[in-house]
Amino acid sequence: MSIAKKESNGVKTEAERENTPNTRVPSKERDQLGPKIIGEKVWCPFCNEYTQFIKSASAARVANISRRTIYRYIEEGLVFAVRVAGKSYRVCSSCLLKRVQ
């Protein structure tokens, strides 16, 4: 028993378009998928701007505090951070500088 395939010229009919599920992600859900990246800068929802993200060790050196303090800030939600490659974090430099000042 074989199923005959419908030949198509690549143009969908109105009925086919209505039955096709919408694969686009709504804008509100898309914003929650992850950080937006433009060049070297990433969107920070805490600062509401594109800013540079730095490694947690570099952030500790810049702010002149310990790495454990950086991790505590991240856990408490005081700075925005993105987790990359396992346990490594990138911290929003603007959030950090606002917090330290």
C-alpha cells in the first residue's frame, strides 16, 4: 500500500496556510528566551540598555571585591548575569558599577 504524494508547485493554498501551525515566537516570549546580542554588547533587562558583560573574575577585580561577593550579588539578584558553559557567569558591567558606587 503506497500513499501518493501530492505534487506541489511550492505555492500554498489558503486552506494549507490556515492549517500550518504558526512557528514564530511571540515577541513577549522571544524576549524571555535569552539575552539579545548586538556586537560586543548584550541587552541587560536591569539597566534597560545594551552593555558589556564581563567574566566574574574580571568583575571582582574591577569592583575591588571578592569573587564570592560577585556570586552573592548574582544569587540575590542585585546584578544581572548570564550563565555560559556550565558554571561560568558573565556579569553586566553597568549593574555592577551601579551596585558598587
